[in-house]
Amino acid sequence: TIHYAEEGRGEEANQVAFTYQGDPLNIYIRPLGCRVGRWEIAAKLVHELAHTTQRPAATEMQKQRDEDDARRVEIECGFPLQSLPTVITVKPGN
């Protein structure tokens, strides 16, 4: 089931779409998704649908592998891989 969610909990708060671990059959779309456009929403739905086939991750390493697998599904479905902008922080030396 796809739901509209005003807010997410924890790390989900900054995502376009998400599922809660242990409840992958409910996909939530946030307002941000509605602002970025239909193709981004479609890509994120594909990504989250990929998570419905995965078991809950027991470790951070497994969680990262699951995310990588879901991103590969997005690419295989024709959605380009988008990366986050690089942030460089410069601190004055002593």
C-alpha cells in the first residue's frame, strides 16, 4: 500500500519515499517527493518496491547492501543513478 506521509521518523524524515523496517509492504511518500516530480516519485517507488523482497537487515553492512541492491533495481528499470552533492568543509588551520 502506498501512503502519503507528512513526516517520517528518524532517517526517514529526509527521504522522498521510505518503508519502515519490519513493514516493507507499506510505502510512504513525503511532500518532498511531490515537489521533485513524477519521475523521481516513480524511481523511489521502484526502489521501495525492491525492499519488499528483502528480509529485515540485521547489521549495518546488510542494510547498506540492501540499499545498494535497491539502487541497482532503479538503474535496471531505466532510472539514472543520482548522487548527493559533494559537501566540502574547510576549517582554518592554527
